[in-house]
Amino acid sequence: MKRGHIIALGVFIALILLVSLGITFVGKVPMTTDVRPLGLFYLKNSYFGNYAARSPEVVTSILWDYRGLDTLFETGVFFLAIISALALFRIEKKEEKVKEKGEGFTFIVKDTVRIISVLIVAVSAAIALHGHLTPGGGFQGGSALAVVPLLIIVAFSKYALEGRGLTKDTAMIVRSIGLISIIILVLIPLAAGGYLMQNLPVFPSHILGQLTSGSLVFYNLFEYIAVGAGFTAVFLLLSIPEKVFHKIIGGEKE
Amino acid sequence: MMEHLPALIIAIPLLGAFAAPLFKRHHKAVSIWAILITGITLIVSLLLTREVLVKGILVYVFGAKSPTLVLPSGYKVPIRIMFEVDALGAFMAISATLMSFVGALYSYSHVAHESGLEKYYSLLLLLEVGILGMVLTGDLFNLFVFMEIAGISGAALVGFRSYRGEASEAGIKYLIISAVASLMVLFSVALLYGEYGNLNLAYIAKNIKFGVVDLIAFGLLFTSFAMKCGAVPMHYWVPDAYTEIPAGGNPPLLVATYANLYALFRVSFTLFTNIVINISRAGWIMVILGVLTMFIGVTMALVQKDVKRLMSYHAISQTGYMLLGVGVGLTVLHDPSKLMEFGRDAIAGGLFHVINHIIYKSLLLMTAGALFYVTGTRNLDNMGGLARKMPITTISFMIGAAAISGLPPFNGFASKLIIYETSYMLNPILTVFAMVTSILTLASFVKVFASAFLGPPLKKYENVKEVPKPMLIAMIILAALCVIFGLFPKIILDKLIYPAADALINYLQYHSWGGLA
């Protein structure tokens, strides 16, 4: 870094600090210690009351009920990020296997990964499907699920996944199915004479005596599938060796 | 079903985008899918506009019937996200859906030889979703979410030809600009939420008190939207982005730029309008930005040799006219006599120029894309004598060039005339700048016409043929619109533009959710 750059950076940081201090003290940002009226409403009405989402977990009821549209489109942003990455680094030709010498990890690592993977699938499913009861939800569960392919890539190789049919393309198809299911969930209330993204009373709050909080459990389920598959696709993309990209797309080398 | 139109208009392209990756390796099928989806969305937007013009502001609450809820403490707040569609939003929605349709149609042939088309169309449809969400939403945080969608999909489209180094660089530039702008918007939304405890646009606008924090939020919102609509001095990303995006993506990307302009207008007119004294100052800032933008843009366009880059600099310059027109209206917003005398017409002129510019600039960029399609170059020095080989492209270019230079009887003349007349009422110097810009624009397009289309036929282009039919149809649609809008400006103004201008002026209507509150 040149000296001028350091000075410029220093001035910049000082300016930011100055402005934020200015906003705090001169601008008199209201520093409320109470819960805001709107927040109070959400807290009180997540499970009880006529406007409730029938979910004891306030965050999930805000995410998929009160501000469901934002969450739907944040899902869209995530879809967009991954499809952009896949579009910019698209490899349409069949990529060659890059053979490395050596025997890989010992059986200790490989067997541990086999056992842990099953456990992770179970835990992540629990995080996602209990999203309306306890902290967690589709996105968190899906991110946890995506640890499984990541572990397999590290312990075996990405070709172990692709050899069993889990390629980027299959992951994207699974993802699209998950997302289309979400859109169908959004549209279902129309058929029942309700409003888009409506939760209760279009969806039943209990199924077979189990609390499902209307549509929340379904949103979490499909989000879980979509996010898990999306992360898998991007991990598979990231694990392609750089020399393959150089060969196919071109670009500068070090 | 009619009441659900504001929601369906974003649900349909979103479904199209989510489903597009399923068409892997079926390139024809995914192109037709995109044309179909954008076509349906266009019809929905026309129906929506008819509803809005007949019934006034439409409010759509996601997940419930009524926008507000009275708490037991008597506190009346909106608790859900809502879409609030007024005539201005509907007008932008028509522009967005029309241009996405034309872009998809043009792309059918233009990118047919590229790989990864299902991703291209997925991005194109998401760009449309982002624009539509931005112009229809009535919620500040939601506006940020849609801005993010439009920004990221636009950046990915700009960099789509990733085997070209320039495309990757342009994509990264656009991505950084979008990220900075949307983070600044998020920050100011957080400031406003911290102060008023709600995210609903109308609710905040009604309760705004205008302290220092609001001033900072206004400044940040104004700057970030001005940055993303390519106003000088934040225009540097425009030429790169418009040049490198495949020409079929140009029309929606143009509308995405003007969706940010819409947000700028919405914030200035609707959100911060209760500031009686300072809003005219903001109007003057907008006017001066507009004059600078139009003049600097056109002077930089004059020296360009790359045909798409040249047109992109003109796009910057034309944005200046819109800022000038609407800015003139904003300066006199709280002065009823002046508003009636010329303010309302100025706003209408600025908004009319938005749609006119979207039409003719898309047309021009698409003819540039057609030149690139047949010659493989964008350098004007290497072209020549193409008029005889490509008659329809040539005529489309002539119509577009005449429109952008403000020659009668094309649409550019209609809106520029209104802007000349109204800005003259505010200050004659503004009009001088606007007219000089227009003359320079004409000069620059004469140069393009002469070097690309006229002159002796070049040997290397002996076997050149006219571009494929879908591209021609897309260009003919827009050329026809240029002529129609130019010949019958009164009908368009009365049916579409003046209602939109009135929607900006009658902000109280927006604040009350169209009378629901």
C-alpha cells in the first residue's frame, strides 16, 4: 500500500466515525429502550389473538407471515446469487477429471464422515421443520444440510458426488422444484378466495393434532430443500480446480 | 381476479424465472418460455393500468385484507407489506413489461449461439421482477429488497459474455455500484425505521418531522438513487454496462435504470414532500444535476468510436432531460399558481421523456446489436455501406436517431418540446442548455449514420444479410411506437402521462392509501 492510500483510508475512516458520532449526539437518534409498538404487536400476536400466525416462534411468524413478501424475495436474491455465479462461470463442455496422485484420507476420516453425514441430515431437518416452534427455519436448516456435500467433497472428492449423480445440474433442478413449490404455496390462498401469501385461516393451524402454524411449516420445508440444493450447487462450482476454468473460459494466469 | 393483479404481476415472472433452469439444454424452449411469460406479464400490466386509471390507487396487502390495524392502545399502524399502485407505478410497470417482452423477443435470435441460455433468461425475468417490485411497492424495506434483485440480476446480465474480459469488468463495476447504492438505501431505511418505528412508505411520509436524521436519510436516498440512474457525476458505470450487456438485455436494463429514477421521484415527492421550504431546494439540485448530466453526457458521446458506447453516453445525456423536467416541477410543488402554470406540465414532460427515451434508446441499442450481430465489430471505423444490405435495420435506426435528436414528428420531439417550454418558465438558461444538447445529439447521430450505413459497400461485408425475423419484429415494434407516440402525443399524455404526473403531485392521496386510511 502506498503512503497516499494509507492517508486516504485514514481520512475516510475518521470521516465515518465523525459522521456517526455526529448523528448520534447532534441528530439525537431516539435511543429507545422499550419495545416499539409494532414490535410489541408482533410479540403479543405471534401465537395468541385473532391476527396470530399461530406460531410460538416470533421470528418465523414475522419472516413468513407478517413480512412474508420480503422473505420470498430474499429467497429470490439467494437464487439469483447462485444462478449468477453459475452463469458467469458456466462450463458447458464436459469437464475432465483432474487426477491427483495419492490414496486420500484414511478410513477413519472417511467412515467418520459417513456417520456424521447421516446425523447432519437429521439435525438439519429438525432445524428446518421445527422452525415454527423453536429458533431456526428453512434457511438455517438448508445451510446446515449443505455441510454434508461439503464434507464429502473434502473427505472423498467432488467426483464422488458427481459419480453418484449429484451434479450442479441436478442440484439446480431440485432447487427449482423447491422454489416452484414455494410459489404454489404463495398462490394457493387465491383458490380459497384469500390473498396472496395469506396464512391462516386458509391453511390449517393443526394437522393430525400437531401444531403446524398454517403455511409456515411448508414454507420452511421447501426453503430447506431449495437452500440445501443451492448451496450444494455453489460448493460444486467452487470445488472445480482453477486450471479447468483457465482451459475452458480462458483468462489471465498468475 | 382483478383485485389480485398487483400481486400476480410479480408472481408470474418470478415463477417463470424459478422454472427457467428446468429447461437446461432446450435452448429454443427456454426462449419461447421467456417470451410467453413476458407476454402474459405485459397483458397483466395493461389490465392493471386500466384498473388504476378507473379506480384510482390500488392497495394490495400481502396476506390480509386491510392495510392497517388499530392496536388496543389506539395506535394505527400497517403491520404487513403492501403494494400501493398509483398511476405513476402503473406507467412504469407498462414500460418494464413492454421492454422485457421486446428484449426477450430480440434475444431469441441474438443470443441463440451462446451457452447457458436458461440462466440468461432466468436472469432476464428476475430483472423484470426486480423492476416491477421497485415501482409497485409501498414499503421502504421492500423497495430495498427489489432494488437488490434488479441490481444483482443486471450485473450478472452485464457480465454474461464472461469470455470477454471487458464484460466481466463492466459487470463488476455495476455490481459494486449497485451494492454501494443499496447499502446506503438500507442504512437510510434503518434511520427512518429507528425514528418512526415502521417501514410503510405512506405511514412514514405522513409522520415525518424533518430533523437532522431525516435530512441525512434524504441525502443518502437521493444520492444513491441518482447514482443508480446514471446522473453526472455518478455516470461512469453506464457506458460500460450498456455496451457489454447482450443487446436483448438492453431494454430491461434501461428500465431498471429508470426504476431508480422513479424511486428518486417517489422519495422526493411522496416521502419528503412535507418539508415545505427545503423541497424546492431539492428541486433545484435535481434541475442542476439534470443540466449537467445532459450536457456532459452529450459532449462525451461526441468523441466515441464504439457504436454502443456512443449510444450509452447519449443515454446519460437523455436522463438529464427527465431530471430537468421533473426537477422543475419539484421546485414549484408547494406554489399552487406556478404549479398549475407550468409545474404540472414540466413533470408530465419529464415522465413522458422517460417512456420515450426507453423506447427509442432500446431501439437504437438494438440496431447497434444488429450491426454487431452481422459484422462482429462495434467500431464505427470498420463499418460502412450497410444500408443496402440491411434495409429494415437502417430504417429503424433512422427513426430512432430522429427521435433522440428531437425531430418532429417522432416521440422525442413531443416530450422535449414540453420540457423546453416549461423549463423556459423557470429559467431561460436551462432551455438553452437543453436545446444545445439536442443539436449536439443530432450531430453525433449523423456521424453514426454516415459511417455505418452510408458509403461504398465494403468487400468484407459482401455476404451480409438482414438479421433474423425475431430481431426485426422487436425493432419494428419499437419503431412503430416511436412514430405513434410522436404523431398522437395528446392521447398518450391524457391517458397515461398526466395521471402519472398527478399521482406525484397529489401526494396526500398516496399518504392515505388512496383514501383507505
